[in-house]
Amino acid sequence: MTKQPPNPFEAMMAQMQTQAQEMAKAFNPALENFSPSEAFKEFESLWPTMPKEVMEMMFGNTVNKDGLDAKTRLLLTLAGLTMQGAQADSAVRQTVRHALAAGAKKQEIVETIGQMSVFAGIPAMNRALDLAQGVMDDNKDDET
């Protein structure tokens, strides 16, 4: 007896995973155990983190010299992603990577996500914290 997913969204995601695996196997039998989510995570690692100076130019003070710096903008972006339920795994991970590169401390990232629990709920906060923790574990040598 096959275990049924607890909700329609999980059922849809399970079906998409199965279809993706079947399509990958049809293209190349060696891809029998292909996992789209794992493949995307590997692809994500190819996207470099922008240097702080580039982030300042693009997201910081170039347009508005007295405006928010890149670190603050990225923490606000992280708050917004958490508010959306932290559904965009890659976006959350990339934002955490960029925030660290822009000078955010791990404590500031955790506080930003934690603050959103009041508005987005505990499940959204936990999901964002799990995603952020994975990135921060990769940067163990950085300041805490």
C-alpha cells in the first residue's frame, strides 16, 4: 500500500518528481535516479555570490547615496521571502549567501527571520531558518 501525501500540493509535487524521473530516464537510462530538486541545488552552487562592491552598486547606494546599504536591503529581502512562507528555496539560500558577503552577521540573519514569525507564522520561520542554516553551515569559518 502506497502512503498518500497529506495534502494536494504534496501530491502534485510527488507526481511532478515521478514524471521528471521518467523523462530523464527516457533521455538517458543512466539518469534513472535523477532528482530535479537535487539537480537544481547543484546548479545553484554554480551561481557565484556577488562581491560586496557589486552588490552596493546594484542594490546599495549608487542610485540613492543616503539610502539603504546592500546588507540592509538583503536582510529586508530575506524578511520578505520569509513572509512568503520561505517557499523559494534557492532565493532564500542565495539571499543569505549574499547577505553574508555584504557583511551581515549570522545573528542578524537569524534575528531577521525570527522577527518574521510574528507576521508569517512559526512554520515559515522554521523553513527559512532551515534553509539559512544550511548556507551558514557551509560558512562555518565566518563570524557568528
